Amino acid sequence: MRDLIIIGGGAAGLSAAMYALGKQLDFLIIYDTFGKAGTAQHLIGQAEEEYLAGSEAVRLFERRISVDVAHALHDQVTDVTKVSGVFHVATRHHGLKEGRTVIVATGATPIALDVPGARALLNQGLGYSVTTHAHLLAGKTAAVIGTTVRALRGVAELARTAARIYVIAPATAGLETPLARALQHLPNVEIYDGYEVLEVVGATSVEELTIGRQGRSRRLQVDAAFIDLGLMPNSGMVRQIVQTDTDGFIAIDERNATTCPGLFAAGDVTTSFGEQHLIAIGDGARAALSAYDELLPQLWVYDARPAD
């Protein structure tokens, strides 16, 4: 049985693993993929690698953890239960793993834009993280598809330097917030209320969006477009044992503890969503610290703790 099982190979999970490594815990990180460490993004025809704060640290963590065969397992977790104080973590290919504590750092998946051209032009002028890439659009024209809190924050960041921002608002609920009302008064922000994207157009990168409303359509020329129709937290494996909000994000306290004792969560899968690498790194480290604090009263009574 492990001291700690970490589920997820993103920034938060890797940070938790590095903390556990430093404390010499018998831990296991189970990951489907490592990542989102900031590879080149050709959002506006750039050839150079984009700088994302914290990405160097994430890549360093990945290199260190990925070669540690005793502590890293490439697999998918299907279910987590707790029986007699022990967590049972079911994996798709390697059976059941047991742990005294667990950290869930499985992230969230953006709701996809399902229209012609969207899949082909993803990362070629079309992205899902406006706040991450807003700095690339100085003097350019961008479109933001959606009116979630994240989308509107991204519009506010873009408005500082972009020449023009089109906001495609298929749902009007988000336009009633103070931030949305403020954005409507900015000279470089144009809101298309009630419109939907019909097609993403471009040969090798995004050039235009076709949008429509009530049978009418028009084309918008853009240098880049960002989709933010909401997120789906990857929390299905623990929803039966922890409290979540109505969307499935895991509720945590200031220690990253969930409502299930011994189970912690970090990163985008939680209600304290932060999106940036630096925030996720801190979140993962804090979750690991909390797990370590919970383990401390037990650790010295186990003279021999064989790995699985």
C-alpha cells in the first residue's frame, strides 16, 4: 500500500509528485498523459515557441518523474473508493492500487466547438485558452466565442492591446454581469448577442468566422479565435465519495482537502480553478503538503512498506 496516490499528470499532479519525492513518501502518480507544458502555439503564424509562465518548471517535473518507474504509472483511473480507511484506486490496465491518501489532479476538458473547420484549425489560430494567449494579439483582431466568466476575463485582457475583439455570445446570461456591461462600452469590443459560429474558415490558419442568427449570416475576418463554451471537470471517478458543485468541480477547502478525509484535489478539476501553470503548481504542492501532514502521525509506525 502506498502512502499517496496522485491521479493526473498535469502541472498540479506533477508538482504534488515532486513534493512527495522530496519528502521521501512512497507515492504513485497515475497519468494518462503528461502535460500542457507550453509547446509552440501557431495562433497567429508564429514560428517561435511561446513563453508560458511556469512551463519550464512543468517540463522539468515531467522529465524527473517520467523516468521514475517506481513512482510513475501510465494508465487511466476508472474509479476510487474508500474501504476501512484505505483508498482503492482502480486502473484500466494495472488492476487495483491502494493508498492511505489520494490527490485528484485530473483537470478539466473544454467543451468543443463542433462546426466545420474547428477541428482542422485547432492550434492554428484557434484555441481554447484566451487568457493564456492574449498577449500574442497586440494590434490584431480576435474573436472570443462564449460568455463564461473565463471568456469575459479573456476579453478584458485582449482589450488592453488588441485592435478589435468580436464576442460571439450564443447565450445571453453572461452578458448581465458587471464585467460584461463594462466591456460593451469599450470602443474595440463588438458583441454579437445571440449569434452562433457556423464555420471556421482558413487554409492553414484561421482567417474568418461565419456566424449566424435567425437565418442571417455574416463573416468576420480575424487573426485568431478563442473558444470558451465551458469546461467539463474530469471528476467522474470520485464524484460518488466527494462533494462537487452542480457542474462536477470538486469542492475543496483552504488545504485542498475534499469532503472525504484523506482525499485531496488540486488544479482545474476543483472549484478553485485557476488555469495558469504557476497557480496549478502551487495548488499541487499545497495538496501534497496537506496529504503529508495527514500521513505524519502514521509514517514512523511502518518499518517496511513494500511497493505494489
